[in-house]
Amino acid sequence: MSTLFIRNATVVTADTHFVGDVLCENEKIISTGLALEAPADAEILDATGKFLFPGFIDPHTHIYLPFMGTYAKDDYTSATTAAVAGGTTTFFEMCCPSKAETATEGFATWQAKAAGKALCDYSFHMGVTRFDADAPTQLRAIVKAGIKSFKIFLAYKGAFGITDDELFAALTLAKELGVVTTAHCENETVISELQRRLLAEGKTGPEWHYESRPPRVEAEGVHHLMSFAETTGAPVYIVHLSCREALEEAIQARLRGVNVRIETLIQYLLLDKTDAERPDFEGAKYVMSPPLREKANQSILWNGLRQGLIDTLGTDHAPFDFASQKPMGRKDFTKIPNGIPALEDRVKLLWTHGVRTGRIDLQTFVAIASTNAAKIFGLFPRKGTIAPGSDADLVIWDPEATTTLGVSTQHQNVDYHAFEGWELQGLPSYVTVRGRVVVREGKVVGEPGWGRMLER
Ligand SMILES: [Zn+2]
């Protein structure tokens, strides 16, 4: 079956919406409009009373992740199963070589982890974790292979973090190649000094993670990146921005002409620092960097999305088991593997808490969950919209369907759910990836191997 006909949907893109039909053939959208004729051999999906969105794009995930002495739990099959179950049909993974690996070796490793296992499409942001004499040649080849974005860490001293010399060199190369550099912005020196002080005072629980990375630490990281972006002229993208102080630094830079895009995460909109203060070490489930913030930041971030100050919504998906991995830091919060699982439920949560509450409109919903990431990272209009010629990545969304989130029903390979017991209304009922139905009546039916690495 290579012809798919979606009938009578409320078709929504970042620019417009209309009630009509969508015809797809051989992985692509062929036409959209009112009362189109369905070819005789087409599979017909009736979407009366339902929305049709372009497949959602998560700009920031970790699938294969050796980190803090362990590995994130998902592989490409479990991660992409979770992704499509939630309507995400494309994601970006951070390719994060260790200091011992070259860029070429790291890129090969990450590609091999994904090959033949994915139900949906994916791309990488190429981690620049060291910038030695070989790096420029290798990075040029990786960009040529279709990976047109870098990832750098200003935090994680001694692991992924790079020096200022390396930062300047990487951004200079990025500017020359015309690629966007995504950046984790926190000041690593302040973090390590605060960690040392807290531990010396016997403050070892997960609730102290926040105190080691207060908002000013993130704002300083953003300020630092902005200065380097301004002086090199390189376009940059701040990942996982969490608070007002950091947003102010980014907006100030934007006013000076710095080419900066901003991502926040679903968890910063809906969770806050009290989650990481839950008793009996449960707070460890919510340890991530930057940390969950004071609740007052949530309305600022929602407003930033609504006003277009913040461009994208990601997850920084990084699942570590509560029973066996988070306890690595039971006596020392600096050793708790950072991250939460969220890839599966990002868009469902955004719908219930963003669209249904009236915080954002339908166009903003599509823009921040799909279209903007496609535009920033060179996938538009192949991905991120519903138009003739675009890939047939589509989500039929049932606004009446309800669910309760929980560890027992998730597809993510991890032993807890960060939003356990949350009740949602509005779910994907059908999802297609390049014209193939991968979710049917809410059930994942896609097969590993259909997903491809996207060359950009
Ligand atoms: Zn990340």
C-alpha cells in the first residue's frame, strides 16, 4: 500500500488551518484540499472531527548515551516506538563522543546504534567534545554527510565540556560552514565550586542539585556563549533554557544582533524544583541540568513560547532507572545520572496543558512542536508542514481521547514515569512516517528499520 488518503480532517500547520483532505503517495504528500478524489487503491482514513498535524519533531534527545558512569536505557527501537506513540516522527539525537574518541569515530558509533532499528526518522547534532588538529577535517566531512549542526557543552568539565579556545575554534568553523551550533549553557567552574562547598557541608541529597546550579549559573553560561557568538558571527541555539535570568541574557544578545535561537523543555513548563525535593530519594527522578526551577519561571517560559521569544520545545530525553542507576548518587547528588524520560509524552502534555488551557493557539502548538525545529535545522519543508512535496509524516489527533500517564503503559524503556498519574485529554490516533502507518488506533504498528537518518 503506497497510497494513503486522509479524509475530512481539520488540517493545521504553523500558518493556517482548513477542513479538507490529504492525499499521499510513495512517502510524499501529493495534494491537499477540499473534496479531493480518493484513488481506487488508496487506504482511506476518515478524520472527521479530528485534527491533522505535521509529524512532531523533538530537537533534543539522547538515545545512546554513555554518561556519568552508566548508559541511558533506551535503544533506537524502544525510543522510536515511544516517539511515534506520542506523535513524534523525527527527532534529533546528540552524538556525544568521549574525549578519547575522534569526531569520526563517534559519528560512526552513533550511526551504528541507530541503523536498522528505528521506526521513525532521525538526525544528529554532532557533539564537538574536543577540537584538536584533526577536528576541522573530520567535522567538515560529517557536515558534508548531512549533519548540519554541532553540539557543544559549556558544562561537564572533564567529560563533554570544551575550553574557550576550543569554543572559539568550533564556532569559527561553524560560521564558515553555515551550520548551527547548539549549546548547553552553564558555567562549569561555578558549578564545581558550589558542588564542593555543598558536599563539604554534608548537603548530599538530590534536593541540593538545584543549589549547585542556580539560575545565575545558567545565565552566565548563556552570556558566555552570546559573547562568543557575537564575536565569531556564528549562529547558535541554546538548548534546554529553563529560567528568566537565562532568557534575559539571550534576548539582550538578540537585541545586539546575535543570531540565537532558543529551546525550552516540556518539564520546565510543568514541573518545578519541589519535584526534586521529594522525600526518600524520589527527588533523584527529577535531577537534570539545568535543574527544575522555581514555579514562577513557568509562566515566563509559556509566554516566551507564545510570543515567539522561545522557538522550540524539546525533551532532552535521557532515561535512567530509578532502582539501579539514579542510586549511584544516593550519598552524593553530583553522581546522580542527570535526565528524565519525556520523549513519548512531550506533545500530549503540551496539548493538554498548552492548547486546552488556552495558553497557546493551534499555530503556536505546531510551530514549537514541529515546524520551527525543521526550519532551524534544515529540514523544512520536507518535514514540519503539510504541503505537496513534503514527507507524509502526519498525525491524526483525537481531541476527545483520554489517557493516564504511567510507567505501566509507557513504551520508554525505564522503570519510572516523570508524570505518573497525570490525566491527559487529546492523543494521536494515527501516525504516519513517510506515508506508512506506524500508529493505528493508538497502537504502535510500525516496524524497526523504516526510519532513516536524515541528511540535511
Ligand atoms: Zn541534552
